[in-house]
Amino acid sequence: MKVALALWLGCMCFVTAFSQKKNITVSGYIKEKSTHETLIGVNIYIKENPSLGTVSNPYGFYSLSFPPGSYTLVYSYIGYESFELKQDFLVDQELPVTLSPGILMEEIVISDEEKKKDIESTQMGTIELKMDKVKKLPTLMGEVDMLKILQLLPGVSSATEGSSALYVRGGGPDQNLVLLDEAVVYNTGHLLGFFSVFNSDAIKNTTLIKGNMPAEYGSRISSVIDVQMKDGNMNHWTVEGGIGLIASRLTVQGPILKNKCSVIFSGRRTYALDLAQPFINKTKFKGTNYFFHDFNAKANYILGKKDRVFFSGYFGRDVFSFADNDRDFDIRLPYGNTTLTLRWNHIVSDKLFFNTSLISNNYSFKIAGGQDDFKFAVNSGVIDYVAKAQAEYYPNSKHTVRSGFRYTWHKLSPNVVTGTNGETDFNSGFDPKYGHENEIFLSDDWHVSSWWRVNLGMRLSNFIQVGPYTSQESGEVFGRNEIAKMYFEPEPRLIVNRKINSNSALKAGVSRAAQYVHLVSSSNSTLPNDVWVPSSAVVKPQIAWQYTLGYYTRFNAWDLDFSVETYFKDLANQLDYRDSYVDNFSDELENEFVAGKGKAYGIEFLLQKNVGNISGWIGYTLSRSERKFDEIENGRIFRTSYDRPHDLVVVGQYQLNKKWQLSANFVYATGRAYTPIRSVFIIQNEPQIEYGLRNSERLKSYHRLDFSAVYSNESKNSEKYYSTWAFSVYNVYNRKNPFFSYTDFESDYLKGQIVAKSVNVSIFTIIPAVTWNFYWRIK
Amino acid sequence: MENKINFGGLKTSWIYSILFIIGLASCEEVVTPPDLNHPPSLVVEAYIESSASGSTPVYAILTESYSFSDTIGLNTIESKFVKGATVYVAYGSDSIQLQQLCLSDLPEPVRVEVLKSLGYSIDSVTIDFCIYADLQNLIDPERQKEYRFHAYAGSRYAHASVIIPDYVPLDSIWFEKAPGNPPDSFVQMFCYIKDPPINNFYRYFTQVSNSRFVAGVSSVVDDAFFNGQEFKFTLNRALGANEEFDETTGLWKLGDTVAVKWCLIDQSQYDFWNTLEVSKQRQGPFSSYIRINGNVDGALGVWAGSSCEIYKVIVKK
């Protein structure tokens, strides 16, 4: 960690030494007028020379340098009234700005930053979601799920229907860096992944970066999902919430000291089986229940003009319990994430913004239960402690320099099994694994000319596995903090933007990324009991090279934005379980892995209409995702289970009038790949299955249509209270999309024969839902 | 040994299956899977067992696999037996050829006894089963010795090797009241064992009143969790082929004469039965396929070398 910190400070000194002082600088925070929530991604530019511009950073801070003179400075943000300031700009100036939300109508899910960035910026494969827009789309059982909305975008899919696990451009679910206020979230799903852990009422902004991620992001090789919590209303106390089929929500936020300190508390909980308890308690299953809950809390304090402190946390749990009192048997299954983030924003100067964070996150999974004298427990999980610092330096209008370092202490616990049987104790004997992960980065977003823009970055990452650890290969024993294995990986990043005209641009990018913690699932989708393992002498870091090429254009006459991006990913050290692996909890997991290679490539088309009464998007992806392991089927190349050659999504929203908004989604995807049955053979007078080649066949294609209608009584006169009713129908024409397939052997004793049957099971048939939401400003 | 020492038996799939049953309605659709159109595979099910109380003769069943669309029935089973193969077992410098024997080759009184020992009555069996067996009991299986299996069936050749492990006995067996509220006439079996401090793999069968020995749903366990320890554990009665799951499942009826066949197996056999049993259980919504890990080169199936003993007891508290 000390070496990383020294390198970073050296970079900062080097960069600041070359700043120029001919221009004047305007800087400050941009906030929403009513709540004083900071606004991320606001466009700020000189009206007389739009090439001079910038974007507010993730903390709402901006800095723009330009020659002194008389200008009109424009602040523009989708969903908000633009703000223009015409004056003489002759000296450096601190200029905080508040923007007012626009009138109802005319906004959709995909923000207008997309429109600007696609042409002007060096970002590729980047989408921003605003929760207030997302809430009006039709959803499964009426539960707004930000991760499921991301699945409606090209290049993003799920392994199984209803799952919140994301597979981005052919990458596995562990290859996505999911951040909540900078804390890594290791398990993103409740109820086996059917609902995400993110409570939409607590979220301000979500950014998805599908590839060629900027140098400030690392640790994962496929994508970044950066979720920002709301900071808390600085002006008014408000209460909002909703009641739905599955869960209810309540959020309270407000100022402790007006315009100085605010807090937000947001909770969500299910209750379906709680309501059934009176009936369950009369059966032998008394004690059986299931629920999940999320709790988000955040406090922020403005220490002064230059300093602001944030403290945020998330606590989520799934709790399942089952009891059979006739057999004196019970089992409990609690699991979930806890994250804490302490951040300090400091404006060093009008050109230099600084953020320091201390973070902890804890994911734990447990099964415990027993019968009579026998008790058992299985524990697994991850604990991280993180220290990071990041600086953004705006030396002039042509450069935005970012640098930083991040240190993470990892403790990863495999399935530790313990039990007692009377006086005897059992223990699987597995110890947690420890590692130190260091990262340092430097990048420059360089506006070379009005036609060229380059984002050039370098990230250096390092992972050190330390003891206690015993190498299964060599038998060598490493003591506490003794270095068992070290990896060092350079991760260069380059994106080039060549503008063709004011409405079109061509971009190309190449990046290398490394990943040191891994999740290998033995199921078709991620499950809460899947175990994270670190890199070690046995498990090498995953490496990905990604090459992308994109064309972006805007049709002003129709307010349409169109992009096509093609990508190729070359993946090394991919992990899977060896063939015939069975998880008996008695194996050291890293010895059960096999390593191989992967490739993922495709082309994504996206056509969006972001303004007007009718808005939405059409996305189509043609892609392929494949893997190859020498130890699996003798190195045969096979498709991944989340390979979807064709993926089409159509999303439409229609603002009927000020009260009603209608939405519809249509989704089509090639059926999921699966491993077919090759033959049936008899052992001990019972039929057994011989499977064919992995993922060599496909289920039938998937498609469905969803509708929603949202009624809102919000108006100019309803600042203090309004409510909405959201009516939705999932899978309108009741398409029986197969969720999974199983084989059944039917015995006919009269005929003396057994017939094998293959059965597709569909779970999500037509599902109507209704949710009531309210907003109340107390004072 | 279910849900007691066998942590490996604690499979997550049944937990999640419960969640689905509770939470969600579902629709099922029978589909015709793709016909992979390939020739049938050779299947070997061969056993060699060492027992102080007298072993079953070494025998092997050679069959062919079925395609998915085939009906497994009276008309087809007989045709799937592989006849005329050359099968032998080699150990050290010796080798013994196993003789083909079909039910139709036996005189009726002998046929009745053979079927009875397998748990069938002569009236219920219309198929002419065929096996390859050491009819003269020339092989006396010994523990800690390697036995190699070879089968030539036309152009197909299958072979395997196994070392019969040393035996670890059950120290004692007794019965106690079952937990919860079962019927009064049913009790739970307890056993005591002293596991030696080396890697061992166990398999068990249960028998009630001279019926067939039946293997448990999760009949195998390795000693990773209790290596070198001595302890008591419950042993559940295996579920019969046509038996439904009810409140007495796994329990023993007072007054019955029952038997436990307690075996030591090697790792390759453990892997076979473990993957076979889990493959059956793991057909849920979140499971991926499990490829059954046989130990026979050139064929599906198993060359099962075991060290076994039978414990007969009368069920009483």
C-alpha cells in the first residue's frame, strides 16, 4: 500500500507542475433546487463555443477553464430546466448552481447525457439511468428493479428469467463491479436473484459501463454498475413510499441543519409469508417463514465551502426458515450484504477536486439447522476493508486528469462446515483466505482538437495472497501475513473519438483488465451460496482484452439517437468447475476449478428517442460467448449458458396526459443453451442419464410483452403530497417461456415399462400487479 | 446415512425446490428433446466384494444404453443385454474368466432361489436377465488387493481397476425413540463407529425382513468431516423403490428383523455413486447437469470393489 500511495503522489506532483495559468476557471457544485441533491453528469458549456465544456463529476462538482471574456455559460441536464448565465468572466470564480426540475412529461429512462456523450465524449458502452424515470416501466410483480431495467439494454442479459444477475457482453456475473456509494456489493439478489438488493427509493443514479471502462475503475473485467445513493433532502423533510404485492417501502429524508446537514433513511421489506403465519402456525410447519429486507441510510455534512463529508450504509438480509415439528427438524438460511462508506470531498483549488473514502463491506451466507442432538452450520462470505483516494484535476479546457489509488484488504471464507452430534464436533477444516489488493491509476481525457478526443489511461494493479494458507500442490505452509503468491498486472486503457460532424462520431477503444476475486457457480444462475475465492498460487487472475469500435449519430429532425458498437473480448484464466464436480462441502474449492480461455464478440444497435410524448428505445444485439477448457470435454469450444445470439428489446413510453403514462416492453432472445441428454442407461434397475455435449442444444426462444399504466395526481399544486398507482401486466400474452428443464421417468407397472419424458417448466406466466406509491413533504 | 453425518447429502437443490413450491405457480410442458442419433454405449455394472461372512460371487451385467425416445420395458430390456462377451477379472498374475449365465439357463428351483436372493418372485420376472459371474467362486476377493476388470464385447473393449479397501466395522447398533412425533411403533437406528485417520469412503444398504437390500438416497459419504473420530450417528432406513415419503420414512418398525450392509469403497466408486445420486436430485431450476463419473474406461458404469459386512438386528428399544 505504501508503494502505491507514493507512486500516486508522484503522479500528482508531475501533473500539477504542468498546469497552465492563462485561462480563468469557473467551478462549483451543481444541485437540484428543491432538495439540494447534487446532480451528476450535468453538461456545462460556453454557448458561443460549445467545444468548451465539461460535465459535473460523480459528486456534482465541475470545473471549466476558458479565456477571459464575455460569454453565456449554459448548464443543461435532462429533466431539468436549463440555466444560462451571461456575464463577463474575467477572474476565477466559484459558481454554485441549482437547477429546477422541468415540467412533467418529455423524459424517459435513458438520460440526455447519453446524447451528448455519444457524440462528444470518449465514453463507450455507457448508459445512465435515473430512478424517477425507471419507476414507470413495467416490472415483474410491480417491483421496480434497476438491474432488470439494465437487462433491457443491448449487450446485457440474464441467465434465467426473472433473475437480477447480469451478464454483460458475454462475461460472467462475477465479472461485473457493482458499487453502492463506492462499496462493492458481492451478492446483488434477494430471493435467489429474483429481486435486486437496490431499493429504488434510495437510489439517485445508476451508471452502467459495458466495456473499455475508464482507468479509475478496476477489479472486474466485464462491466461497472455504479450506483449512487441519494444524499438526503437539504431543505425539506419528506416521507415517501409504496405498497406492492411483494414488498413495501418507506423513505424518510430531511435536513438536520438546513443547507448544512441532511439524512436519509430508506427501508423495504417483504411480507407475503408473514401474512400466512397464522395459518402456518397451525400446521407442523410452525416456524417456517421467508422474508427479505433492505435498509439504506446516509448522512452528509457540509463542513465549509471546500469540504463535505458523507457517511452511508446498507444493510440487507434474506431470511428463510423451515421447520418440521413432527420430525423435530429445522433449518435457517440468513444471508446478505452490509456496506459502510465514509467519504470526504475536498476542493483543493478551483481546478483540483479530491475525494477520500474509507469503505467496508461484508457479505455473509449461512445455513444452520439440526434435528434432535445433531446440529450443523455452513458459513461463507467476504469481508473487505478499503481505503481509496482520487483526485480530479482540470488544468485547462483541453484536459481532465484523474488519478488515484485504492487499497483493499480481503478476507474470503469458503464453505466452512461445522456440526455437533451429541458430544462429537465436526469441522471441514477450511480456513479463510486473505489478500491485499493495490491499485493505482492515471488518466487524461484530452480534447485534442474539435475533431479528436482521446482518453488515455494506465492502471497498475497488484494482488498479494498472504497466509495462513497451505498449498495443496506443494504442501508448503504459509504463516499469518506471509506472502504466498503475488500478481502484478498492467491495465492500459485507450479510447479515441473522431468526430465526423456535429452529429456523428466514430470511436475506437482498447483496454486490458485484471480480476483477482472470482465467483464460480455450479448452477445455471448465481445463488447466494456461491463462494467467492481469491487468486492464489492455484487460481490465476482473470484477464480480459477488449476491443471496441462504435459509430454514434443523432437525427435532429426526429430527436433520435442511434449508435452501433461492435466488440471483441479475449478472456484468459476463466474458471469453471471440473466436469462431474459435486459440492459436498468437503473439498477445497480452488482444487476443484479448471482454468481456460474465452471469447465474446458481438454488435449492438441502439436507437433511442429521449424527448417528446412518445419516447423509448429499440436495442438489438447479435453476439456470441464461448469458453474452452482443456479438462472439459477435451478442450471442445462450447457456448456459455448465457450466450444469446439474438437479443431484441423494444421499450416504449407514451405520456397520454398529465396524469397517465403508458409503457410497454417487448423482449425477444434466442433460447438458452443447455446440455442435452445423450442416452439413458440402467444401473441397479433404475434409469440413469448420460448427458451429451455441454450447452450444445437450445431451449425454445424467449419472448414476452409487458404493459404498464401509471396514474399520478402530481401537479404544480401538489408540492406537498401526491400519489401514484402503477398497474402492470407481466407477460401479457402468457408466453410459456421455459425456466428450466428436467427429465422424468414414468413407470407403467401394468405394461411393465418406463418412459422418459423431458419437461420444460415455465414459472412466469401472465402476472398482473398493482403498486401504490406516495410522496409527502412534511415541512 | 441421510442428513446426519453426510454433509454431502445436504444438497441445496431441495431447499430451493421448497421455495419454489411455496412461492410460485408453474406450468409444465412435455417436449421432445433433440434426437442425438448416435450408437448405444456399452454399460458395465460389475461388483467384487470382500466379506468375512461370505461374499457374493464376482459378477458383471453388460448392457447397452437406450436413446431418450426408447421405451424401457419388457420388449426392450432383454435385447439390451450384451451376450457373448469375453469378461475376465485379473489379479496379480492370475485371471479368471466370468461365465455368461442367463435365467433361462438355470433349472427352475435354482432360478427361484436366485430371484429370491435378489428380492423378486419368479412370477414377477418375465425378462431373461443375463450376467457374467464367477460361478465356481474361484476368486476369493481380498482386502488391499487390486482387481482389474476387462470386457470384450464385439469391437468394444471396457476395462477398469479397483483396490478393495480395508474394512472399518460398525462398533454397535441400537434403537431409540425418533425425534418429533412419529408413530409409537417406529424408532430411529443409531450406530457407533471409530473412523481411522486415513481417507475412507462408506456406502450402506438396508434390508427389512429379508426383502432386497436397498441403497439409501444418499448412500455414500467420505470421512472428510470426521476423519479419525469416533462418534454415534443415525442411520435411516432406505426408501424402497415403490415407497412413498411419509412420516415414517427413514424410521424402523419395532419387531422387524432388519439388516444393515455396511461397506467400505474406494474413491472411484464413491465418485460414481455420489455423482449418480446427485444427478438424480439436481434437476431443479437452479441446477446444472451432473455428469455421472464412472470408473470404467470404454463404457458407462462402474467396477465396484467393496469391503462389506452385514449386521442383522431385531428392532427394539
